[in-house]
Amino acid sequence: MSSSLVKAVVLAGGSGTRFWPFSRTSLPKQLLPLVEGRSLLRMTVDRVLPLCGREGVVVVTGRGIADAVQRELPQLSPEQLLLEPCGRDTAAAVGWAAWRELAMGCNPVLLVLPADHWVGDAQAFGRVMGAAAELAAQTEGLVTVGVVPTRPETGYGYLELDEEVAEKNQVRCFRVRRFVEKPTKERALAFLSAGCYRWNAGIFAFTAEALADAVRKHLPELARGLEAMLDDARALGEAEAAARHYPSLPRISIDYGVMEKADNLWAVDGAFPWHDVGSFASFAEILPRGEGGVTLGPVVAVETEDCVVLSRGPLVATLGVRGLVVVATEDAVLVTTTENAQKVKALVADLETRGFGHVL
């Protein structure tokens, strides 16, 4: 498919509180150079450039981190950033991108990608996303990428696939039977054995018009709000129109609000190494393991097993410990276990109530 018919919508508005103290309000997770010396945002954009070209990238992000995003992606023009005055979840973010294209008289295939995922094979990823774009254009339906599971993961939602309908560039294409919530360990084992379940990666492809039609059907309040916002943008400018309308848009994810309700749903096999990098414990799977586990920065690990030890400042030395996550910066230190690393978001909320907002 020609790159002129494809645009990538990169969702980069998250706060990344599970990665405190590395991430801060002004420097969320997707901007941290934690993997291969590059940020996850930069890696995401680099992966989609062969599919859509530099002019085909749109990044939806928060107004408060716009300057940081622009510094990270200097090849993008300011018009390629959609700046949310406040977070309204992914349905509003993706809907804005779709309505904007339609307002300009365009109807490209939109590839929707979170900015904070890790992918271990960019070539395989490109092949899969190319197949997704082609399927979305041919069916005028909603296409999701189902990552082929490699373990009985209980932390992800799943897709149950129906019949296989095609193969495009060695990528299998299916109808989707249903979305499945995060399973128990027993159900996850059954899903892995069945072979017809995939991880829901939150990566999608659809034409702007197909997405707009689905939003009108399943989220009519959001559709009305986006229509009003884009109408006002002609007279007021995009920033002023967003400031007036965006805060009152419904707060709901595109998964819950649209994809799980749709009946024209398709999937392509995501046969590439993938991780959503949901907590510091994720680094045990995506960074090279050394003696003691995964380390980054000035770290000395002695008699240490299965730990994640990261420092952006002081020397951190560990001795005789196992299964810990230790993260150090110039003004804060986090110590937890790999099992509790997902709870850092709640810890950050507690720190704010205790008056430590200056280090958040």
C-alpha cells in the first residue's frame, strides 16, 4: 500500500507513573531513553516511518509535554502534534485524529500505536502492520493486531479468533469472535493450548471514515463533541477549539468504547516479540540480563539474583538480595519487589497526598 494512503497515529499522552522516580510529570515513560539509548516514543516512530513516511506521522500528546516531545522528534512539524489540553483516554485521541483527516477531505488508513511498547523485530512488525493496513482498506472494517502469545500471561486482555480469511505477505488474517478480559492463570494456560487466542496489544488499523462511523454508532456523545470541535477549529483555530471542547469529551478507551462493541472486527497475527513495558519488572524481559539480573547506570550487584537495579545518578550497590527492583535518581530512590512493581502508580498517588509533589 502506498505510504500516501497510510498515516500513523502515535498515542503519547500517558503519564507513566509506574516508572517513578525515573519518569516525572514533565518527562513521562515514553520519553525516557531506557532501551538501546533511545526513548520508546522514538523507537515507535522509527518503526512506522517505512510504512507512512515522515509526513504521515501524527503524535497525540499532552500540552504539558509538547516541548519535550518536539525535542525528541525534531523531524516532525508542530502541525503533526495533536496537543490534548487534558487526558480523555484513547477513544477521544484516536477520534480527534480521524475527524481531523476527514475535515481535510482525506480518508487514509490510520495505524494506531501506543508510544510506550517495545518491539523486538522491526522488520516483522512492518510486515504485520502493512498487512493490517491492506486488510483495513479492503474490508473497511476495524483491524486489531493480535500478538501471538508465548506464555500464559494473566496481565493482558486477549482476542478469541474466528476463521482465517486470508494471508497477506505471510501474515495470517482472521475474523475476531470476541475480546476476553485478563484471565486467571488456569484460563491463560488453556488459551495458550487452544491456539486461537491472541494478546490484545492495543494496536489498530482502520480508515478514518470506518473509525468515525463506529464512533457515531457506539459513542454518539463523543462523535457530537468531535464534530463541534472540528467545526469550531475552522473559525477559532485547532488549539482554541480543543481548549473549548476537549475537556468535556467522554473519557473512555477505544477498546471498551468501540472495538469490543464492533461487529466488523478483524485481526492480523502479530508474530513479533512484543512487550507493553508496564512496569520496571518488564525490563527483566526486554533488556540484556547480566550478573544479578538487569542493571542500568552505575550499579554493582554482588550475590544478587533476579533483580532490576537502575540508577540515573548515585552508585547503587546490592549484596545478597533477590527479586528486588531498585531505582535511584538524584532526589529519590524506589525499592520494591518485582511482584509489586505494578503498584508504583498507587504509591505515586500516595506520595502526592503526603506532600511530595515536588519530586513527582
